Amino acid sequence: METHGSEEARQPAAMTVGDAIVAAAAEESRTEARVTSEAQAKNEPHAQSGAHAATGANIASPPKPVAHGRPIVITSGKGGVGKTTTTANLGAALADAGQNVVVVDADIGLRNLDVVLGLENRVHRHLLDVIEGKSTLDDALVRDRARRTLNLLPAAQNREKDDVPTDAMLALINDLAVCFDYVLIDSPAGIEKGFRNAIAGAKEAIIVTTPEVSAVRDADRIIGLLPPDIEAKLIVNRVRPALVKKGTMMSVQDVVEILRLELLGVVPDEKDIIIATNRGTPVIDVEGSETGAAFRRIARRLLGENVPIPDMTAPEGFVERLKTSLGLSKSQARRA
Amino acid sequence: MPGTVYVVTSGKGGVGKTTTTANLGGAFAKLGRKVALVDADIGLRNLDLVLGLEKRIVYDLVDLVEERCQTRQALIRDRRFHELYLLPASQVKDKEAVTEDQMRVAMRKLAATFDIVLVDSPAGIEHGFRNAIAGADQALVVTTPEVSAIRDADRILGMLGNRRARLVVNRVRPDMVRAGDMLSIEDVKEILGREIVGIVPDDEEIIDTTNRGEPVVLDGSRRLAKIYTAIARRLLGEHVPFANLSDDGLLDRLRRLVIGS
């Protein structure tokens, strides 16, 4: 397959960003089709029964339980935009609202969700142990100290993403959705096997991005890779209102216009988050924190409440440049 | 003598690999070195945006390793510098499009004509990371003074084999270090046990210059430009003392004057 579609398109002068975007879109739709058909193949009954064998007999009690929980993947493409922080805080806020929650660390080899929740000393079994039948789910789950309905399924630190078969991941998430109201899956950065595993069992996706050109570009790529049956919503993280007003940071409206996703929430940047993360306490527990308040509002929106999103107005600027790079300038408004 | 190939990597994403690659590349070029920057983040490229070269991409790394173009055709010259070139990543392929052997061959070719080759690694420890380190002689591990970034850096250091690895500590906030809310440089050094070649403060300028595609090193009078130049000189073997990061506020200066510490 040619990178830029056809040999004609490869003539240096004739090659425009628009061409590249068209070629990219074509390739992405092929990828989507493949991901979907794989997912369908994995919903076959034999995959299900295999899962129960792998995750312990305690779950597979007759009559066959119905998955009522919502498996939601938190992903971004770019690293360091706040996936793990979002997962931990939404998990904690949903637990506070009385929901039964499990947060799943899908970053095999580079786990961090345990540190952010302050649970690293309680981890003794992990996701791969469960998949490989070395541990029951009950033994691997780490219960949070303060919140009795918040549970962590940690990642293995000394293994690789390639060790996890995608169908086993799908089956595991299906099992978790039987026992929990919310299954929040913390995806690794990138678009490799770890990402594909993280989205395997998800029915919804929360795309986390920051108002920076590189993060928005990566988010756009990720959205194109999600299978169409996953409903995606957007969190714009690390917004610095002062910079937006100065015109050196993209506004939330700019980001939404480029990515065309429903906005689930806007989270301001504060140093509270660094302090809270280093201490292993969710920022929603920091009194007076705007960042924490924003995560609590997002959790309420997930629960179906109508909570308005505070407005952050901003001027135009370099935004046009990013839109052009993504093929979204006015002459190329293809993506309705 | 062939040039040196450095991989710029971190484990954790978003700690500043791409920004470091762009600015160090610019700093080396300003010091008269012939520099090639390689974006190894196939499928999620960003080095082109940070350098403002995104509209000039014709061929990319995948084209080069698959021999659909010559090295000089794939390299984009950044005319704002004397000799700085970008080898962009493909955006529509994935990391499996390139093998470690192909990367080794491509990097050896670049090192034959360039003094310095900086390879911008993707986040994580998957195939893309292994490709990025495959052809590298040495490593620059970028981290921030945060628990999760340090933990990931520690994991990465264990995967670099016998390559010499040095640290760039990015996004340091002296006020937070003093308040005890952030790990200090000494803490980072003690935990990771490697030489630190750069300490870069957290600066809003980076967001702005990245969004505009103008590396901060372009303007030599800026504080961050001086810091990146110092890192480049340390990598070239010079002894350059570290600047004091803490003179960043009137209040701090006043406090030192009054308390005398």
C-alpha cells in the first residue's frame, strides 16, 4: 500500500496536505473495518466461555449473568495529556456517587494508575495473571482505601503489551461489566497493540486532549482508529484560561470544532494535580481545587445529569494552521 | 568519523521528547554541527509541527527504508538554521511498517553524513520504541520531576542495553521544589543514578512556540534557548555549569536578599 495513495500523488510539487489527508482517511476506514470484524469474531460464544475459564469460575455462575456495566476506554494518542489522572478521578467520583467501579490499567509494562491512586504497595496480582489463569479476578483486584466501591485491576510491570491476546482482553472486560457499573480502561499512549487491547472491550471512549497542536492532531488520528460502534466523547484537559485569553493557547471551542466530538468536560490546569498525583490522592479530594471540581462535574455528566460546562472564550490565531494540517480549512471541509 | 546517533526517549508520553529533540537539534546546528532529526513516531508524528515544517513533507522514513526515495529526497531542510534537516515519520502507516534492522541501516547511513542524529522516540515500550533505539549509539532520557515519569524513565533505562544514557529533567518548577511539592534534581539523580545533562524549567513559552512551529532556540536571547545550547555543549564534551533556575521571581530574589540564603 502506498503511503500517499498513488504514484501520481507522490510527485513532489503536486503532493498537498489535502492529498495526504484523503489517503489517510481511506486507510483509516480500512483499519476501522478490520477492527470491527475482529471485534465481531470475538463475540462468538467460544470466546466467551474461554474468558470465564481464564478469569475464574467465581464469575461464571449460572444463569448466565447480563453485562449491565459501562466499559469506557480513556485514550488520547499522545502521552502525558492526562489519561491516567482522568481515569483515577472519574473512578473515584463515580464511586462517591454510589457506583460500583473498577479502573483497569491497560498500560502493561509502564503502569502508573496504581501510583496515582496511592495503591502501589497493595498490588500483588495483575491483569495478565488473571488472563493467564494464575489468579482469580477477586485476588487481583485492589480495593481502594477510602472508597469501598472503587477497585483497581493493575497492569503487569515486567511484561509486554504483546503478551496480552486481544480476545482475552475483550473477554475480561465483558466479565468486569457483569460485576461492575463502570469499567474505566486506562489506555497506554500510542496506536500500537496496547491501544488496540485497551479499546477491545470498550463500548464508549473518552478522548482526552490538551489545547496544543500536537495533542489535537494525535487525538484526531485516534478518533479515526476507533471502531464506529464505540461512542466517543471529548475531555479538553490542561486548559489555562490566562493563555487562552492572551491568544497563545487554543480555545476549547477550537478543539471541539476540529475534532467534532461531543464535549464531556473541560479541566483547567493547576499545580494541584502534580501535588495530588505525587501524593497518590485523587485531585477531587483536594479541597477548593478547580481541577477536582471539573472532574466531579464530568462524573455527574457520565451519570446522565445535565451539568453545564463553564465557558472559556478565546480569540483565533495559529488554529487555522492546525486545521490546514488536518485538512479542515474552509476549502476542504469534508468532515461533517 | 561517523556522527553520533542519540535516541531521545522517556517511557512516559508528554514529558517533552519532541520539544527536546527540536530544540537540541537547533542548538547543535547553531554550534556549527550538521544535524539530522528523525521522527520515529510513525502514525503519530509531531516533530514536523513543532518545527513548522509540516507543509513540506513529501517523502518520509517509511519511504526511505523501503527505498522508494533517496536519503536527500526524504530530508527536509530547515532553512532557519545552517544545517538542520528533518526526516519525517509517515502518518498513515503504523510502527510495524519498519523493522529494527531497517532502522539500524538507515541511521548508519545518516551518521555517515551528519555529525549529530537525534531520533525522536514514541512514548511507550512497544515496537516503535524498539525501532527508535535500534540504530542509536547513546540515549537521552527525558523525564519530569513526577513520580509516574520517573518510574517510566527507570523502566526505559533498563531497556537501553549498554548504550550510554543521560538525563534531561524537564518542566522543573523551582517554586514547587522549594515548597516540597515536587521532587528535586538531587532526588531524580539519586533515584535514576545517571548523569544529568540538562535541567529545563517549566515555561509557558514552550506552548506558544510549539503551537506556532518556531522552536524557542531560534531566539538566542531567550532563557530556554540558552539552556538548550548548554545541553548541546555538554553533550559535545564541554564543561558548562548549570544555570541557577531559582532566580525566577522578584519575591524569591527579595527573600534571598533579606534572608541571605
